[in-house]
Amino acid sequence: MKKIQEGHFRLELPENWEIVKYDDSNFFRKKVTAQHTKAVDFVVKSPDGEIFLLELKDLRRERQHLGRQMANENWVDSISQKVKDTLAGLFGSYRWENNDLFQVSSAIFPKNDVPIKFIFFLEEDVTQTTDTRFRLRRRVLKSSLDEKLSYLRISCNILNHRELQRRLPWRIQSC
């Protein structure tokens, strides 16, 4: 298994998956950040060519602000902007034939049939997971992200560690 640390999380993926910590790549730091852009944490490529844009967020320590944050349109805009800016940066890295990002960018461009999935990994308290209001806010957040990113043909999912492990061969653990 490949293991990568990001903040309070350790991400584990099978060896045959490609993963790039996009916001730490040389291309992003030297060429893209000059444009005042945002970025998702990781770009992942499955063995069959699917691309996953992955943003990790640990809200367990921010319980008192969570409801307001999830309902805030600016938060939705900020998250969707990370996805859009990341795709633009990947396109730029493809055009520049950048070695750091070539494995993932060449899987997307110039093809138009590659599935791109955005996964917003949202870790929350167990009480929040069972809270009806929290689940409703989560559905509204997903719906808003779907709407903002639909023109890019990106499917959005909001998952916690239990849901992620049921859908993908990845593991994310708190450290």
C-alpha cells in the first residue's frame, strides 16, 4: 500500500494506483499559485484510468461552526473553485508536459471520456453523522457542488472514512 500523510490524516492506496499531492507539486507551487488559484489536496488515478480529485477536511474539531459553514454559499464556491482551478492547472501541466503531473494529466487530456470524480472527504463526529440536520446539510452541499460543477461532467461525492472504505480500495485514518 502507498501511504501519504496530509494534516491529521494518513491516506493508504493500493500500489497500482497513481497519486499526486497536487497542492505540493512543483508545477502548482511555481507556475499555478502565481495566478492566485486554489487546489484540491490530491489527484488520484485508478488502474482503469478514472481520475479522482480529493479534498480532505476534518471538521471534528469545528463542530460548533459546522452547520453555519456547510450552509454558507461562500464555502460551496470555495470548494468548487478548488476543483475548477485544479483542472485548469492539470491542463496547463499537460500543455507544458510537466513530469510531476504527467501520469494524471495525460489520463484526462485530450480525451473527453475519462470519468472524473470529486470526492470531498468530510470527517465528522459520530453524533453529526446520525444527526438529521447534519445529513440534510450534507445533501444540500452535495447538490450545490453538483450544480456548480455539472458543466465539467464531474460527479461529486461527500464521504467519511466508513463510506470511503465501502466504495474504494482506499483507507484514510486519523493520526
